[in-house]
Amino acid sequence: MDKIAILTGATGGLGQAFIKELLKEDINQIWAIARNKNKLDELCNKYGDKIFPIQCDLCEKSEIKAIADLLEENKPDVKFLINNAGMAKMAKTVDFTEDEISKTIEINCKTPTLICQYAIPYMSKGSRILNISSASSFQPNPYIALYSATKVYLRSYSRSLNYELKDKGIACTAVCPGWIDTEMLKKEHNGKAVKFPGMVSSEKVVKKALKDAKKGKDMSVCSLFVKYEHICSKILPQKWIMNIWGNGIKKYI
């Protein structure tokens, strides 16, 4: 029985940082899931035969179901499931289209939940689920309201799932990073350089996430800055935090 890792959002900066670390683990394959075939081909060329590319649009239920079919066909031992794919947009809520709202909720909430349902029956003692949430889940965040709300769902779901799976020896960790230095972040908005306080590298987030997951933690917080944010979200009135965030970000909107 092959030991595998399943990774969504595999071609992005955080995804590739996960691949580098997963290649050090005792697994036979990494099922790398992404929408862009050319980028998946580049992954295979870059990281070798352990990469099993799966082209999939995570907004399409029929394509997500294909992952379940592959699991049923191959019956692997899923040692790692990393739901990394996500969608974000910085804008006033009223400026979102119906399609953007739907896709954000699909990819950030429904898809990782479905993939967990598909994969858990193929997991054994010591397997780990990592769902990439965000420090934005600690409190409401104007101008990234939809993204923040979806990450609240994923953090809550992951921590509850961790409790439910303890008897099986499987851990589920909500990974809650702050700003990560990847191509997903626009360094300029409307001609203004964007400041990202506490930004860290993908590699730092990934190493801490895998370390915490192996310890069975239900949440992974990467840096001292984000830990400080987490504490503040518990102590300070959320209206204060929203005002601080909103006043800092509105100049970029």
C-alpha cells in the first residue's frame, strides 16, 4: 500500500514549500492538485517522480469527486492531507460579484471539507490533516470580510475535527499564518506600496505547521507577531481591532 500526501494549491509558493518538506517524509507519492496543467508539468520536472499531478478545478464538484474516485481505485495510506488552495480578494464587500462570492466560499470552505470526507477513510494512526486557515480568522476584518469569514469556518471545523479524530490517532491542524511572502500578495495596490507587518517566508510557515501537526496540535501559529495578534484578539474589544485594521487598510481600497 502506497503512503501518500495529498496537497491542494500545489503550484503556488506555499504549496511548493510544502512539497519540499514532504519529500523528506516517508511517503511514496505526493498527489499535487492544481488547476493549471503547465504549472503541474513544471512541478513534475522540478521535483521528480514522486509528484503525481492531478489537474482539478476545485470549484467543480465533478472534478473534486474525481479525487474520491482515485482514492477508491488506489486505496493508498494517506499520511498527509494539506488543504492549501484558497481564494482571497481585498475590496469592499459590495464590490464582489456573485461569482466571486460563490467561488470564495466553495474553495475556502466546501472543498476542504469534502476532501477531508474523502480522505479520512484512507488515513491511519499517525496521519495528519493540515487545513490552511489564517490569522484573519481571529477577528472580523473589514475589506477582506469574506476571506476572513471563510477562514473562521475552516479554523473552527479543523479544531473540532481534531477532537473527533483523536481516538483514531489522526490529528487535524488549523494553520493560521499572518502575511506570507508569496506571489499571492500584491506588493502594490492602486499605485501605492502595500505594507505587510510581520510578513514571513513560506518555508517558515510550513516547517512550523508540520512540526505542530506531528505534535497533534489543533492550531499552528507561526510567528511571535501572529501570536501577539491572537492574544490581542482575545483581550481587546473586537471593535477596537476592526478600527485599527480598517483604518490601516482602507487607503489601499
